[in-house]
Amino acid sequence: MADHLKWNKVVLDNQGSEKASVSHRNWNKQEAQRWLDEVFHFLDETAYTKDLYARLVSFLEKSVTLVDFFANFIHDLFKDSGIVLIDSGDALVRKLESRYFQELIQQQSPISEGVYTALNQLRQKGYPISVDVEANDGHLFFHNQNERILLKRENQDWVGKNYEYQLSEAEILEIAHSNPEKLSNNVVTRPIMQEKLFPTLAFLGGPSEVAYWSILKPAFHSVAIKMPPVLPRVSITFMERKVQKLLNKYGISASSAIEYGISKEKQNWIAQQANPPVSLLGEQLKSVIAEAHQPIRSYAKTVQDDLGMYAEKNLQYLFDHVDQLTHRIEKQIAGKYEINLKEYDYIQLHVRPQNGLQERIWNIIYFLNHYGDSIISELTTNQIKVNDQHYIVYI
């Protein structure tokens, strides 16, 4: 959330174990209500605020976990789209996955060795993949007392990553058969399980997902299925009118601001306000000082070596004072143009926050509060080409 030029991060205090899956983390309704109230404290009051708040409160009250809350919220936003959500942590889903878990266990060796080899080959070619795998990884979690334990393979046994548990292959196969809810997938086997349950025409993913899917082809082939085509999902930046007006004011293109940010434009603008630029005047002064200082430095070196070194330090001392002066002048100029600099910061905050894409930082609640649900329905009814990577939506 952002209030003018300040970010406000509102954290929901989660008392559950960090090792528990989100599906199994019950939340404290009072704490959740406090969190929601604090979120809305930082939002402007608009024509949409009261209704949005009431809906979120109703979702909160009928939700047991964060997964429930998210599902209720998403279904409400896309109620006319036919969207279907599935909780992969549901026990009934796990029963459907039972035979697939058994297959993943039996094919652990070719799956693990295949993705390990593929990862190393891609890294050697210079591709950055943000996932780490080892040849003996089990790529499955074992659930015990509401905690997930990542498994690896040692000889014929399956053991916890920190040796919390040890299971024979017969034991883990029996768990997969009789109690599949005690197992879940990690980042490598989840795509395989996804394809087993829901065969797809193509997988749409974000940059990180597309990157790690590049090592999964051997894993898919290990269980005798073809890997679906992997396509980058569409990315969107909401462009508000105020931001667009500021971009026009300073002659900055929206696409450039989104892709690179505007830090360089901001620095160039402030430099242009001093004619000639203060930094140039400072460098010119240091050049004059160095030229005038040269004779005494040369003479000092002939008298004694350490005196020559002292003369060099003396020159640097004079340079430092020039830098201090130019910084003081630049600070005064910045104060004079404080409103303009805040406008640059406002643009940066909205289109390139924390030097990343808006969608990675901004919460949709801000936009729903200002513009209502219509921005969602309008997006879903417009034709969007997946081969166009980024769209700017003017609102």
C-alpha cells in the first residue's frame, strides 16, 4: 500500500507453524480483522470503499484459512468469467493423486537425475535458474503433525532433509496408497502432478516459473508424458491519469518508465536546473586547484618523500572541500524544486516500484478501492494476445 510517497506494509500475524502448508494454517479471526482494518486505514475514502470493505469482511468471517479467503475473493472478482479454483491441499484431491504419488516415488531416480543434469547444463550456458536441486532429492514433502518435511533419497530409504524421519520405499509407497494426504509435491513434481490431474494445452507462467520449467522436460519424460508448451503470462501495468499527466509534463514515455524507471531522468532534470551544472563547476574548480597546486607538490617531493605524500593528501583535502560545497549547493537546489522531485518519485513509485514491475508490489485492493470492480470485468472482456508481453492499462 502507498500513502503519497510512503509505503505501508501491513503484516498479518500468523501464529501457525512456518512448516505447515497454507491450506492447514488456521487463522485467528480477531487478528485477521485487525489486519484488514489496518489495511483500510491507509486507503483513501472513495465511493467504492464501504462496499469493498464489507465484502472482504464477509469473506474473512466465512473463511477458516488464508486459502479460503483468497478463493472467496477471487471467485467474487471473476464471478462472471467461469473461473475454477482447486485447493491442492484438500484431502479428496490427494486421494485422486494417490497413484501418481506412487509413480513419482518409483521414478524418483530418473526424475531427480534428469532435472539435476538439465539445471547444470543450462547454468553452464549462462542461464540463471532460481531453483536448486540435487541428484538425490525426493521432490516430495511428508506431512506429520501439521508440518511439511522435505524428503531426499539415501540408498533405498527416504529421509527428511534434516533426518527428522526415515522411511523405506515400501513404507512411503504404502503411505501414497493408503494416506496420500500425508504427501505433497515440491516445485519439481508439482507441474507433473498438475499435468496428470489436468492435462493442459499450454502452461502460462511468470518469469521465474518459465525459467525453472526449462529444466523439467526430463522429469515429464520419466513418467511417460509430454511436457506442455510453456508460455510467458501477460503482464500489466495500471496507468492512472495523474501519473500519465506527470509523464507528459516531463516528456517521459510510459514504456521507458515501466521498463527502466526514471532515476536517470530525475538526475538529469535536477542537473539542468543549475546553469551551468553544479557538478561541472565543481570539476572545473578542482582542475584549476590541481594545476595551481602542482608546483608545490613537485617541490615537496624533492625535499622529502613523506612530505610529497603529505602534499598529495593536501590536494585531496582541497578536493573534498570542493565536493562538500557542490553537495551543499545541490541540496539547496533540490529544496527549491522539492515539488518537482516528489513528482518524479510519485511516477517511480507507481510504475517502477522498488525497481520492479507494479504487479509485483502493488496490491489490487488499492485499485479496486479507487476504481471499483469494473477494471477487472473490462480486462476479462478484452482480447489480449499472449505474444504481447506487457500491456499498459489506462484507468
